[in-house]
Amino acid sequence: MSILITGIAGFVGVNLAQALLNKGIRVCGVDNLSRGTLQNMATLRENPLFSFTQVDITDSEAFIKVCEEFAQQEPITECWHLAANSDIPAGVSNAAVDLKDTFMTTHVTLDMMKKLGITKLAFASSSAIYGDHGTTTLVEDIGPLLPISNYGAMKLASEAAISAATESFLEQAWIFRFPNVIGIPATHGVMLDFVRKLKHTPDCLQVLGNGTQQKGYLHVEELVDAMLWIRAHAPEKRALYNIGAEDDGVTVAFIAEETVRVAQSGARIEYGQGNRGWVGDVPRFVYSIDKLKKLGWNPKLNSTQAVQKAVRQIVEQEQNG
Amino acid sequence: MSILITGIAGFVGVNLAQALLNKGIRVCGVDNLSRGTLQNMATLRENPLFSFTQVDITDSEAFIKVCEEFAQQEPITECWHLAANSDIPAGVSNAAVDLKDTFMTTHVTLDMMKKLGITKLAFASSSAIYGDHGTTTLVEDIGPLLPISNYGAMKLASEAAISAATESFLEQAWIFRFPNVIGIPATHGVMLDFVRKLKHTPDCLQVLGNGTQQKGYLHVEELVDAMLWIRAHAPEKRALYNIGAEDDGVTVAFIAEETVRVAQSGARIEYGQGNRGWVGDVPRFVYSIDKLKKLGWNPKLNSTQAVQKAVRQIVEQEQNG
């Protein structure tokens, strides 16, 4: 018995795979290595319970062939579908990016599962499916769902396709909606940007925007823990759960200050203008994880603690890298 | 100035085009004629304000070329995107059908509009995006959205992509969610099935299911009227409106009896078992059009009247056809 993970070489994939291996579960993974890397999987690949094959899963025939090969070794009992575009601005300027990497990956994953008779699917969705609801708390059954980025749109399209599949061949689906996740291996995001900028210009950190943009942050270790909790405990056929920090979040200015403190104490911070990151970025939102808490899971770190931990880890990653 | 309609040769397209032409508006239309027909457009094509080119709009290059040719004659000021799969069971058994015909048509339409600088879009969505909410009244902002057919999933995916586009290049989008629409030219649906069955076996109408399945029905003339009303009056950048009958609907048995009465008086009706049409069909739902009524539009026919009118029209269509 083994679990298949798509997008395994990415940030969440690597952490999820490690957690499953730690439980003694056999893991097979695929990734096109367009954003994920072999280096991210260095530790995983030392584990005899781990298999990896490079394939672009939107190449449906090649993907199915790889999965059939995995299944010949050990039956695949469920799939965790994480493969997606992670560069949201890229998808805003060109809708084809999220069409292929965020939605078509889901379509072909469902097609593969139907053909191979895999009936359980866990899916990494996003808070971006909600769109901009202003100050209204985002609970799982809020509507209407009007995403403002192609990334959010194609995550919602994926949820919809999974929901339809659950009416026909899927026995159960777990859909996790989460906002900003941080930690290592960091491949993108504001913290990595700051650390790298400071490496380049150690005396001054230039911040795009005025630093007042505020978001809740979840550490990837908490995310994985919550996903596995939902997988183990949620009773619904279509289990839909927000995962996130409970607090109001921290500002970009706090992240900048924390990065400077850890990486380059004394560096000056210079701010730009405006508090909106890019087209398609919801500037501020209130996230509810009450449903998840009722299921028995609570975050151990708040946004401040998650940022502090991640900044330390990313600075270390970049010093060693 | 002209309006572009995709899927113009289909049931709704033909009725919409006629209504626009009646207002003296120039209409250019595209259709791949996979389900729509030239015959449906016979009257439209006599109008000098009407242009039609056959093209499969998922062939993006060919589609853009056709639109550029239309635009050279008269600038296109808005697009009404109606092209979609209309065979819901076909899409349930093969997800590729709705992927291409219901969602990719939307993706390429948005791409075309971005390239040609067309900033206003009206879109024919569906009540299928809601999924099965049991007896809860379906209002526009209900959640979660968990469609149970690939048709519903790909309509929701389309709404999501349009919503994201409205954040970047689209100035305004009108999204119409409607359930069962009836009238002529009928190309599919229970009434046409019944009329054709009766033509084949005039003494007996065999009904799949036990006839108790109940749905609200909207006549296509009312649908077009409501869509144009919303287009003219809705103030929202993303205008999302249910359109439908207000009543509890009528049963399949009523439709069978009405069809027999009009087409083949005295024929026996034989029922099968079960009250669910097919996988992906929501058996019964309560639809709210309060938002539309607040905007000032009210249906003139209830479901019973709409069915009576459509049955008469379809019987006549089939006698002449």
C-alpha cells in the first residue's frame, strides 16, 4: 500500500512526504521539477519507502504510465494532489499558466485515478478561491465564490471537478483551503525575497509597498499536521476545511524587521508605496478555522511565531545553500 | 457596434440573437455546429444585421481570426458566451466533454476578449454550479459550491475564470445562473424525447423513472428577457443573478400527460422506477429569484404555463420538421 503525491518536489510536497515516511507509509511521488527540485528531496530519497519519477502530469499518457509502474510495485490506495502553479502574479498576467499547472493537473489526476481505480483524494486548495470578501469572516460555506486571481479561479475549478468526481467514482475527497504557508524548503515568497535582497545589499532592505499589508501565516509543519488530522478524522464524503492561523496576522513591516534582525542586524529598511501586493492578491482577510477546531485540531504557533520560526529556517537555508 | 455570441446556433443562442436583432442591434455569431444547426438560424440569416461564421472556438487561433474579421466590419463592444456542452450525462461519463465544451470555450473566449480589447461579457452559467443543497433555498451567495456533475463543475470553473478576468481586463461581467429552460428550437430534453417517442410508438409513452421527479421550468423567451433586463439594469461589476421559475415546478408525469394530450391524445403512459434522472442530476431544489425581482424583473409564466407553451411549440416543430 502506498500513497501517491503530485508536486512532491515542492515546498508542501517535501514536508508532507517526510511526515508520511515518518509514519512508516510508503510514498511515491511525481513532479515535473519546473519549480520543485531534486535538492528539496535529498533526505526523502535516502528512505527506502520513497520512490520518485520525474514527469509532467499534464502529459496524461506519460503520467498514467508512471502511476501504473508505481502500482505494480505496491497498490496505490490514495492520492494527494499538490501540483500547481505557485507563482500567482505569473498566472495573473497569463491565464494559460494556471490553466495548465493549477487546473489541468487536477483534471488529469482525476482521470488517472478513475483509470487506476484510486478512490481517495486529498487536495491542496487555497483561500484564494474565496475572492475578496472584505472584513467578512471566511468560513467554508461562505458565498459567492468570486476569486480575483487566475490561481484562485483554477483552484476553485479543481475543487469543482473533484466534487463532481465524488459523485461518480471517488469515494472520498479531502479539500484543504489554506492561505500563506511558510517554512523550508522555501522556493518563493516574501521572506526568501528579503533574505536574498539582504545578501545582495547588506546595508539596506528595499520593500515593495508601504509595509502595512497584513496577513496570517501558517508554518508548513502545522499545515501538514492539520491535513493529516483532517484525513484521519473528517467524516464527510466531501471534506472541506480551512486551515490557517487564527490571529489577525502580521504586517510586511514586521517580516522585514524580523528578517533584518536575524540575517543582517542594523540594516536600514526602505518602504515603497501602496499596500496591495499585486493584481489578484487579496489585501486582507479574516479566516475562520472553527470547523477544524471542532474536529479537534488547534494550531500551536500564531502568525508571529510562525514567521519567527520560518525566518530563522530560511536564513539558515540560504546560508547553507 | 456589434455583439458577439458564442454558441449562437444553439437553443438559447438563436433566441437571444433574434431578440437583439429585434432591437436593431448588429449580431455576429460563432458556433461549431456540433449541436447547434444552420437550420436553427434560418430566420436569423435573412437579417442583414446578422453575421455567422462556423468555427470551433476551442481552436483559439481560428477563433481569434474570425473575431478579428467581424471586428473589421464593426467594432465588437461585448460578448455573450453561451457555447457549452448541453449533454450533461455525456459529460458525467467522460469529463473531457465538459472540460473542452463547457470550460475551455470560456478560457479561449476570455483570451480572445483580452486580445481584442472587448471588456464586457455576459455568461450563461447554470443552477448546476450549486450542487445538491437539499431543501435549502438556492440564493446567489449560498455556499459551499460543490457541483455533482462535470457540467456544473465546468460552469463553476468558467464563473471563476470570468471573476478573475474582471479583476484584470474585464470592465463588467453578467453571470446568469438558470436551471431547466424549455422552448424552441428544441434540441434535447425530456419534452423532445417524449414527442419523438410518441411519433415512434403512438399508442404508448414509456417514461424512464417513476414520473415523480419535479423541477421548475423557465421558457426560453422569459430567459432572454431576464438576461437582457439584467444586462441593462444590474450595477455590479460582477453581476451574478439566478433566473428561473418561482414555483415548486412540475413533475415528469405532468409533462408526460401534457405531451400526450397535445401530441397523441389517448396514448397510454408507462412509468419506470426511481426518481433520479442520471448521475449528476440534482433531483429537486428550491430556487430563489428574489435578487432578480428586486432588480425589477418578474417571470410572466409559471412552470406549468411554460411547460404547456413549450409542449405546444415542440409538437409543432416536430410536425413541421
